[in-house]
Amino acid sequence: MAQTPPTRLSVQRGATIKERIYLTYPPHLIKEPMIYELGKRFALRTNLRGANISETMGLVALEVEGTRAEIDRGIAWLRAAGVTVEPIEKNVIE
């Protein structure tokens, strides 16, 4: 009689998560395609939830989906470029 291999619980390394963040752009980055570049440079899916843009500042509510590592890398890239990144409190823009 053939034996069935034992089942194992596996931790999903690299499981995707969603995170909501506010991006505050300085004036020199307002016209730059930062969200496009974020999705192109990193394995992230972006969902624009809201935005308020003027000539002097840009504020964007963004949902990003990807692995924890890719989200962290993408946020680090945004910050290095001069974008302020802050978490959105849970359920603010459901």
C-alpha cells in the first residue's frame, strides 16, 4: 500500500501584503512620474486612493501591494528621492 507523504505547514515567504501610505512631494518632484517609476522599478502594484496637487506641494494617498521586502525597498527609494512617506492609519480610506 502506498503511503501518503505527511502534510507540512509552510510559511509563505514573500507573501504579498497591502500597505497604505501618504506621499508628500516637494515642489521639484510634483511633475515627476514617481508612482509610475515605483511600479516599474519594484515588484509593486499601486492603487491611487486620493491626491491633492498644487504648484507648491503634492499629497497622495497610495496603496501598494507586494512583498514586505519590495515595499520596504520602494519606500526607501521614494525617501531617497525626496518624497516624505508616512503610513495611513487603518480604515481611513476604505
